[in-house]
Amino acid sequence: MLALFVSTFSSTIVSSALPKIIGAVHGSQTQYTWVVTASLLTTTATTPIWGKLADLFSKKVLVQAAIAIFILSALAAGISQTATQLIAARAVQGIAVGGVQALVQISLAAMIPPKERGRYSGYISSVTATSTIGGPLLGGVIVDTSWLGWRWCFFIGIPIAIAALLLLQRTLNLAVIRRENVKIDYLGATLISAGVSVLLIWVSFVDNSFAWASWQTAAMVSGGLALLLAAVWVEWRAAEPVVPLAIVRQRTTALAIVGSLAVGTAMFGASVFLSQYFQLSRGHSPTEAGLLTIPMMVGILIASTVAGRLISRTGKIKPFVITGAVLLTAGCAGLGTIDYQTPMLFLSVSMLCIGMGVGMTLQNLVLMVQNTVPLKDVGAASSTVTFFRSLGGTIGVSVLGAVLARHVQDQIAKGLASAGLSGASESTTQSPAMRQIVRVAYGDATAQVFLLAAVAAAFAVIAAILLQPVRLRSSLDLAEKTPVGTDQSSVSLSD
């Protein structure tokens, strides 16, 4: 939990502090985007690779290696002198984050049967979602504290990561299953990483550095899809595929992937765009913006803990996933109606719904997949769902961010024309009229973003309804007689 907390908040802690960080290292607008994108990109691309390695080698050694990489990369980010150095350090840090996020769940699955895992998944969900949404609050406090400075956005996680490393060395004891003639699918891993990276780079820059209808778009989209198609071809034929397609084809796993994409889009979008809304549309400081998201964190903590315990008690999980998906959609739809004057009570209720929805779905989708596969495949299965959740978050933040930027630009242009203002002189940008135009623009744009997030969350509702009823098994592994590739979503071994 310590390792998971520190690795997850590292992805969002810079969102509130980024303007000051980029100013301090003299970075450009493109580099501003890449400080966030570099970490998310490498996290997404490497998650399934870590999961497959966990099915082949010692899980304890792997999770410790991921934590060690995190510590070194956090130190490198904190002492960076240029934007290029910071981006490189963040890219390496993303590799570590992908490992920790996947391996924590995999290690838990190796110790605890699915039926008992419900309440532990609730704890993990609380840690993951709270650190994701609480990251901007912590970053805001750090940059607003004069005697700390932006470098502590990276240094602050190092002591926690070291503590996690030492505790795991002393307490984590997992059996290492030695397998003969192990083969690692290096070609498949390379193709998956390259294909995902190309598409994410395209999403990050489209409609900013180049147009949607451009040769750059055609080249990057076709190239990324070609790499992924080649990866599918390789994975079908590999002896030890990074992403076992037999698992992905199962109904439960496929629907969990759809749900994870939607949840990732809504969760990361909420953490990034709400902080921006409170600062630019409502005029709050970074610290205040973080504090105003507390209703969302409360919803996550309560829903994930209560749902986790009820799941462990009853062995049933589908009703909680459906309820969470509905709450998530309702919360996003509520925020889709806001403007710069929306009452805080309405905002708080909508954020509470989003938090409860995330708390009920985030880890439980992974738990449903873990219940369907044998223990030897739990690493690949868990990391595949986590991979698509991270992919949904990365694409969602990039696409929704592009929509927000375009809408803000259009609204400001209309506001200037209506007010009879022209140009962008310092006197104009600092005038009360201009500040009011910006507040209105960001309020309307944020509503547009959450309407799109509500559409994405609706797919999670559909996926949850289509899931087969599951009674979580009380054994660590499936029975040996179960044929490989059989969907066990409705099988219980508790009898």
C-alpha cells in the first residue's frame, strides 16, 4: 500500500505545480505537456510487460526492483536543471509506476483467495484513487509553501518508497515457482510498447502541433495500428505471450477492459480538470483547489471500503460494479451542467457520486478477472486490465484536454469580440473584463469535458450489466481439471 500510494500520486502531484515547475526550468508549452505525458505513456506501455514477468519470475524481486527504479528516477527528477532532463526522469519514473501498480495487485492475488480479496481490493482502491485525486492537493501545498519549492514534489515520495522497500524485504514471503524452458516474448513486448507509444504521442499533440486531418496524423495512426496488428500476430504464435489473447477473449476480461477504459477516463479527467476549474474559473489557489475535491476523496474511501467488505462477506461482486458505474455516470453528467457560478453544494454532490463510482469499480473490475484465471496467469490478466485503465486515462486526459483548450480559445475570442476588446496586451489580460471572460470560458469548457466523460462512463454501465454473475472462489487457484481458456466467471470453488 505504501509503494502503491507513492507511485500513484507521483502521476498527478505535478498537475497543480506544473506552471511553476516549467517556469523554473525554462520549459516550453510542448515540454509542459510532456512532463505529464512522458510518465503516463511509459506507465501504460510497460504495465503488461511487468505483469508477464510476474508470471515467470519472483514477484518480490520484481516489486522491489520497481520501487528501486522509482526512488532513483524521483531523485533525478528532483535535481533536474532543464525541462529535457525532467521529462527523461519522468519517463523512467513511469516505468517504475507501471511495475508497482501491476505488481502490488499481483502479489495480493498470490496470497489471498478472491472471496477474501474483496476487502483488500477496497483498501487498494482507496489508496489508488485517493492518491490520484489527492496528488494535485499535495502538489499545490508544496508549491504554495515558500520554504519547500517545486523539487519537493519529487523528493517527498522517496522516504515513503524506501520505507516500503524495507518493509517488503522483511515481511513479503511469496513462493517462487521455478519453470523450465521459460521464454520471454521480447518481440511482442517491443511491438506493444512501440504501437501504444506512437498512438499516445499522436493523441498528445494532435490539434495542437498539427491538425487532425494532416499527414502527421495519417502517418502516426497508421503506423501505430500497424505495430499493434503485428503485435497481435506475434502474440498468437508466442510460447509465452506478454498479453495472453486466450484470456483477453474471455467475456469477463473483455467487458472488464471496456469498463476499465471508461473508469480511467473519468478518474484521471476528474483529477486534472477539476483542479484547473477551481483555479481558473473560480479563482482559488492550488491548495484551495485541492481541498475542494475532498468530497470526491470521501466518496472513494467510504464506497471502496464498504463495498470491499460486503463483497468479501457475500462473495457477490456484479451488483457493486453496476452501482458504481451508474454513480460514476451520474456524477460526470452532473458536472457536465456546471459553469463558473455553480453552487458548491451541487459540485460537492456530483464529486461525491464520482468518488463513490470510482471506489466501487476501480479494483473490483480487476478482481473479477482474477477470479476467472488460474494463479499462473493472474499476473498477465491483472496487468492487462490495469493497462487498459491507464490507457483510458492517458487518452482521455489528452483528448479531453484538447477539447477543453479549443473550447476555451473559442469562448475567449467570442468574449473579447462581445466586450469590444482586441489584442492581448498586458493591460488587457489583467483587466477585470478579461478575467471574467476567462472564468466564463473555463467554466463552460469544463462542463463540455465532463459531458464527454459521462458518455465514456456510460460504456462502463453497459459493460457492467453484461458481465456474468460472479461468486468469488475461496481457493487461491482454479481446479486443475478446468480447461485452459475457459471463462470461469460463474464458477465457485467454495463448496
